[in-house]
Amino acid sequence: MAAVDDLQFEEFGDASTSLVANPDATTISIEDPGETPKHQPGTPRGSGREEDDELLGNDDSDKTELLAGQKKSSPFWTFEYYQTFFDVDTYQVFDRIKGSLLPIPGKNFVRLYIRSNPDLYGPFWICATLVFAIAISGNLSNFLIHLGEKTYHYVPEFRKVSIAATIIYAYAWLVPLALWGFLMWRNSKVMNIVSYSFLEIVCVYGYSLFIYIPTAILWIIPQKAVRWILVMIALGISGSVLAMTFWPAVREDNRRIALATIVTIVLLHMLLSVGCLAYFFDAPEMDHLPTATATPNQTVAAAKSS
């Protein structure tokens, strides 16, 4: 059995004194929990590309966000799978609508509003509201233009609802699908191109169409000059949202390809707005024009007078 003296505790002096006596000894430093660790000075961050990476989000930040909000995905044939696309609160929807109406230069719409929780709730109802706004405003505009004409008989054109729905939803889904495929293809060619998911692109296009809802209501004003001014304002706001969002995704590509991509996005957006204005509001209506029908008595009277 060990002696009592061998089991007694021994006080040790300073670590430097112990090391002088026994150079081969190993020392362990235990810091006080109350002490704050001293940080080593880090290297200053660059102001160019690193700011862009912070704006767009690099792979590490994206992985961190995805892992932080990772949920167990359900099969695509279940209701729970599609329910996640509509899991958004009213504050987020209003915040994204405000961001689409007030684009901030140098700020990425996807990174600032969409990437944390992309949804289909806002784009779906924005498109649905825009369909009825265009169809109803187009009928009211036609009625106000010919109001007071004795030969005009107002007939509601319900076909405008189906036509507007086909145009708006086709644009809000097919154009993002084509753009997503193009970005994926260019990402395989140029490795450092920032890519967006299909759901994020649909969100951008859906929220960018909100400005056309009040614009379509104001298109009731029977003045062509006012209508074209309104469509140019709406096109400038929504087009700038699209251009500022997708330019960071293609700027690392070939210069001509990047510019052609942005120009194509803006031209397709212009085609939608100008086409809706020209078809639903400026199209000539021939239903109110009187038709000249000659009765037999009028024919005989005309023959006698000649």
C-alpha cells in the first residue's frame, strides 16, 4: 500500500520555474472562464469582389442557410410537398412587394428578399390579380370610350379573362424556365457564374409584375398619352428589378453573352407590357359601328329618284 506522504497534494510554482527545473515537463494552460480571449488581428477584407460575394452569397453561406433551415422533404406527389412553397407570412409578402416597387441600386433582390424563403404564394396571387385587373379594366375602358354613342351597345367580353390568364401565366412560368435552363447551361461553361434556382427566378418574375396591377387599373383613363406614360413607368421599375437581379448572375460570362441576356430579358418584359396595352385597351372595337341595311322600300325609292 502507498505511504501517506505519497498521497499528499503538492503545490507547484510558476510554470516558468518548473520548466527550468525540468525541461522535459509538459505544461497545460487553463484560462479563466471570465477572461475574454484575445483575438488575433485579421487581414482586412477587400472592397471589390468580396462585397459582391457577400451580396450574392457564396457557397459556404448558402450551405449554412440551407442547413440552418433544413427540413425533411416530402415526396412530390403529396400535399405537404407543395405546401412548403406557400409557407410564407403576410409580412414577407408585403416586404417583397415593397422591394419590387422600390428597387435599390446595388442590392440583389434574390439575396435581399427571396433566398431565405422562396415562395409561390405571392407570385400566384399577383398573377391572378393582374389577370382580372387587365380583363376588367379593358372592358371598362372600352365602355368609357364609347359612352354616349347611340349606336354603341355594351357587351362584356369574358374571353379577355381567359386570354389574359394564358398570357400572364405563360410568361410568369415559361420565361423563368427558359432563363433557368440558360443559366444552368452557362454555369457548366463558366464555373464561377452565380446560379439561381427555378423557384427563385419564378419569385423574381412574379413579384416584378405587381407594378402592373395599379397600372392596369389606371389604364381605364381614355387618354393614349397617359396610358403610354404609365406603361413606360411600370416597365422602367419592373425592368430594373429584373436587370439588377440577373446581371450579377451573368457578368462573369462573355461580355456579349451577358449583355444579350439582359437585353433579351428586358425586351420580353417590354413585349408583355406593350402587348397587353395594345390588345386589351387600344384594340379597335367594331361592335358599336352601325350596319347599313337597305329595305325593299328604300331600294324602290332610290330607283325612282334616280
